[in-house]
Amino acid sequence: MVSLKSLDIINNSTIKILVVDDNPNNLRFLSNTLTNRGYKVQRAISGQLALNAANVSPPDLILLDIMMPGMDGYEVCKRLKETDKTKEIPVIFLSALTEAPDKVKAFRLGGVDYITKPFQIEELVARIENQLTIQKLQKQLKEQNTLLQQEISDRHHAEAALLERVKIAALEADVGVALAQGQNLQEMLSRCASALFKHLDGAFARLWTLNERENILELQASAGMYTYLNGDHSRIKVGQFKIGLIAQERQPQLTHDILNDPQIHDREWAKREGMVAFAGYPLIVENRLVGVMALFTRHHPTEIILQAMASIANSIAVGIDRFWTEEELRKSEERWQLALQGNNDGIWDWNIQTNEAFISSRNQKILGYEDQEIGNYVHVHDWTSHIHPDDIGWVKGAMQDHLKQKTPYYAVEYRVRCKDNHYKWVLSRGQALWDEQGQPVRMVGSITDISDRKIAEEALRQSEAREREKATQLEQILSELQHTQTQLIHTEKMSSLGQMLAGIAHEINNPVSFIYGNLIHAKTYFRDLLQVIETYQQAYPNPTPMIEKIVEETDLKFVVEDWQKLINSMEVGAKRIHEIVRSLQLFCRQSESDLNTVDIHEAIDNTLLILQHRLKAQNLSACDISSPSVAGCDTVLHPYIEVIKDYGQLPKVTCYASQLNQVFMNLLSNAIDALQTKPCPRVITIHTEVHSESSVLNPQLEEPLHTQRSKLKILSLARRSRKDSSQLIHTKTQNSPSVIIRISDNGTGISEDVCQQIFDPFFTTKPVGSGTGLGLAISYQIVVEKHGGQLSCVSIPGQGTEFIVEIPCTVQPCQIKVDEG
């Protein structure tokens, strides 16, 4: 009920009044009057403006004049009442018209009051407040009616819900009893279907189970208007009809209008029987489909009923799955008994909590005992006492790993003591079961006699050992053959190279000597001829026209000026050829089997002279090849390679000179190859020094040579404090009986994987046809095996590579065993 106290609760400051009058004086007067009373006032001087203002911001009350030009007050009121947004706003007419028909018309159009002009202010305010109070009371009454109707509706819903809960509780109880007490699957599901039909007021209820092998739903129970289990719907393919579609999609199907459901094929039957709704649910356990539950009703089921059916469907699905599991367990038990009787393996079952173990008769026979001589049930320690003492440790370890779930299963081979005290090999396998707390409670497994297999494996191991020994011998022979082949190739190569170079040097040296020796006479002859020509010119200052023509054609003046330069160039070229020939002779002058005392620096310089053509810039377009750093260097296909000679004070070294020249040739050629793709600057640094003690580069000198040969050290390289950042720091020591030569480049370096193989014969990283893979292998033999020295490599990928050669100052032939192939 509305309280009368609400009449006083009107806050004028929140009330908005629209005043409509075409007379500005009246409009101003009414606005001031209402504003003084605390109201919010909105003014309009015409009917159209009043409609616009009311639609934009609806007021709480409208004071409307009737007689206005264009649109009068009646028309304004009519349009306000036709609009949903403004039809509830109370309208008070203000007019000088006093006739009854005018007032009646105003009230019929929806006005709530009519005040004639002139009017008293107090009367106007009183009527305004009265209408506002009536409006507020109407709103409160409407709200109270709405609340009352909601309360009645909620009470009806609560009563209906309570009744449904009672039905659902009874349904759940009957289904629970059916699932617990059913003797077979059909009886259990038939009682469930009857409970659905009874408690949910259904027309009929049915339950199908899935035949996974045929992918067909088989009708197991039907209750209500249909109780037979044969007919068109007794076997439904998954995906067929509405029931099959539920199984295929694994989603519930809910229909509240069966007659308009396209998936209902027999609508005439549904209309005749008065079917209204259908609810079908897939029966799913752990994402496995086990069947379908369906209910047809002649009324619309509520949401609570549908939720209850979904819960019942889950319970029935679990009941079906449990029944199948129990049935499978029974069959498994039968198979287990048959396996115990016919299996050639021994079966054991260990109760971990009691330590009692079941062992089959076959277990006893494996140990040489007669049936029941030990008995089928023994304490687990009675069995473990038969395990060989040397094997008990890993048997227990494997068992504990599996019980702690570190391994998926238990499998171990061990020896057991038989009745006659000899040992037999067996394979024991098993699987444990754990409780909900993760504690092992039971373990089942088998034992297989593998004695014959072990005998065969031992014979196979002995055979494999013999084969491995043969393979090792073959590998050693192959290595020796490769070593011999490398030496033969090197010997033949050096012999051929020496003969070829000696022949070339001889053939070139003779004509060059002739040219070089006759250049002196040519210079004298030419000088004498010039003196004769000058004398003729002085004696005959006016030559004949023929002589003048010849002088002009031969450009005698230029010839006189250029002949000295020509002769000098010929002398330089001849001298250069003479030096190259001498270097070739020095490079191959010593026999491979002879020891000679040589100057290491001279040997390196001769090698550099031979390789000079590879050190120069190639395909030069705009720079001088004689300069290592010029502005046009970027246009060179292969820029100039700078060679830095950091020579120390070295004594003469007694060595196999031609072979050592080959080492320098190989190392310098590899350094040049490493710089082929390197941009400027490209630098090769050659550093020599005398060492006072055994090499610090490889302190483990006691290792066999073949071990040193396979090892490669990847070291950090410090940088030299010089203008060229590519040069390396080397630590020098004095008073050494050995000479160290370091050849380094600032190329791309060598990876660790490649470094492990660079001294192996026939290993190369160069393209096919560009290298034989013998250069470093031969160099290693010459330095290490022929000279008793060391050859090592230091490399950092991306920074450079350094090869270090260390040889004694004097090589003793008696200390070196040379394999002559």
C-alpha cells in the first residue's frame, strides 16, 4: 500500500515544467512564478517548438495554451499523446475559453486539468502540485503492482520447482537402485526406463547401447506406451534418424515443437499421439560413447527437468560402463585361469602389503621342483633367496625403480638357484598397481627360462669379439697402407717436381744467360752507332730529302732518347728471370735423402718468390698493383696480399731442405687460399724465432706421435699492438735448440670439426679437383716423422689461422726411422 507520507516527498528542484504560450508576457510571468517556487522551467513560444522540446528532453508536466497561431494547443496535446516518449506527461490547459465544449475537448485529447484565464497564482500552483502528486502516486502504485505480481509468480515457480525436485529425487533414487541391483544389462536398463517414464510424465522412454564393432545402437529397454524391443528402431546405425544423429554428434537433442522438427520423420504419428517435446542425450563415459537415452513427452519439460535428465544420463552411462567392465573382468579372469594352465612361462602375483606371492606350477618346474612341492603361495623372501648373490642388487634396484614409477614396467634378467643347486638364467617381467595415494599395492608378472638364449648370446659375443679384433687389424693395415700411399705420392711428386724444375731451370737459364751477357755488347754497339749518327749530322747539317724522310719515319729523336730506357728494362727483366731460375734451383737442389745446412729465411723467401704471382692483385681496374693499399682497391677481383716478415736471428739449420721447402709451399699456399674471399686488408704474417726448451705449444711431448697427430688445439689468440690489427702476438724465448716458424693469416679461420681432421690423409675442404687432401698430411710427416719436430694449428673462426712449425736446429739421421715405402 502506498504511504501518505510520500505526498510530502516532492523535491521541486528536480521537477521540470514546460510552459507553452504564444504571448511573451504570459510566458515570462509563468516562468518567473514557477522558478520562484523552485521548479525548473522550459519555455516554448509555439506548438512546434513545444513538441521539439518535449521529444528532446521530456518534462514532468506541461502548461499548454490553446489559442496559438499555426498549431493550437489541442493539436499539440494530440501529438504528444500519440508518441510513446511523451504520452504519459500530464498536460494542464491554460485558456481564456470558458465554454463547456472547449473543456470537454481538452479532456478528451488527454489533458489532466483545465484552467481558465485569468487565474490566481495560488490556484495554478495548487493544481500543478496536485497533478505532480497524482503522477507520483500512480508511479508508486504501478511499481507496487509489479512487485506483487513478481512475488506471486516467484511463489508459483518455487512451488513448481519444489514439486519437480521431489520428482527428480524419486527418479534418482529409483535409477540408483536399478543400477545397483540389476542382475543383467537389460533388466538394469529396463528399470531405468520405467523410472524415467513414471517420474517425468513421459509418453515413453527408451535406452540404446552402442555396438562398437558394428557401429550400431541396439535397443535395450523401452517403457511407457511402447514396451517392445523389436521394430524399426531396435537397431539404428550411428548417424541414422534422430537417435543416430545424437550418437554421431555426441550432443543432446532437445525439441519443444515435434510437429515442426524436420528430423522427426513420422509427423502424422506425432500429431495423432499428441507428442509435444523430445529430449535425447548421448551416454558418454570419459569421452567414450556407450549409448543413447531418449524421452518423448506430451508437455514441455522445464529447464530443471532437462538438467536432471542430463545428470541421469551420466549416471546410466557410468552404470553401463561399470557393467561392461565387470563383465570384461570376469572374462579376463577366465582367460587368466586358462593362461596359467597352458602358458610355458611362470606366472607370479605379489601382494605388496602382505608380502605374500602366488607362483604358478610352471615357476616350480623352472626351478626343477615337482608340482605342489613348494606350493602356490610363498613368502616373497622365500623366492628372492633363490636369486644369485651377484644379481640380487640389480634385481632389487629394478624393482624399486618401478615401484617408485621411475620406469613404466619391471623387466630384469638374473640367475636363480634350482633344486640341484645349479643356476639358470630367467627373464622376469611385471607391472605394478598403485592406489589413489600413489602407493603400490600389487604387482603381477611372469618368469621365462632364457638359459638357452644366454648360451647362444655368449657364443655370439665371442664371435663378435673375434670379428672386432679382425676389423681392428684390418683398420691398422689400412692406416699403414694410407701412410705408405701418402709417402709414395709425396716421393714421386717431389721427384717429378725436382726433375721438372731442374729441367726448366736449365732450359731457361741458357738463353737467359745469353741474353743477359749480350746486353752489354748491345749497349756498346748502340752507343757507337749513335756517335756515328751525331758525327754525320755535324758534318752534313743539311741532309738529303731521302734521309730526312727516313729520320722522320723512324722518329730518330725519340729512339735516341728511349734506347737507354729500353736497354735498362731488358737488363731488369733478364735479372728477374735469372733470380726466379735460381730460386727454382735452390728449391729442388737437395736430394730428399740428403741432409743439408740451409738458411730458413732464404728457403721461405724462395717459396714466396715462386708464389709471387698469387700474392699480387688480379683484374686491377684503377689502382697500382705495386701498392697494397690504394683508393681503387675495391675494383680488384683478388686484392693484393700483404706479407709481413717478422724474422728473428736464426742459425743455419741442418735438415732435409727440399722437403722443408715443400712444407713452406703447402702452408703458404693454404694461407693464400684462405684469403681468396677475404676483403682488404689481406695479410700473411711469417714469424721466426729460436726456442730454448721443448715446445710450449704442446707440453705433452711424451705422447705418441699418432696421438699428437690426431689432436688439434683451438686457442685464444691475442692481438699485436701494431697498425695492422690482423697480426698476432708471439712470445719469444732465447737459447733454444729448435727453430719455430709461425705462418698466420687473417682469413675466416677453421671450425673445430674441420680442425680435428686437417692432418688426416685425403681430407680436404676444397672443391672437387682443387685439392688432393695430402698437403697437410705430407707436411705433418715431414715435420714430425722426418725431422722429429712438431706441427700444430691455432685457429679462431672469423679471426684467422696460424700454423706453427718447430724443428730441431740439427736433425740426426740415426734418430729418425724413415719408412721408404
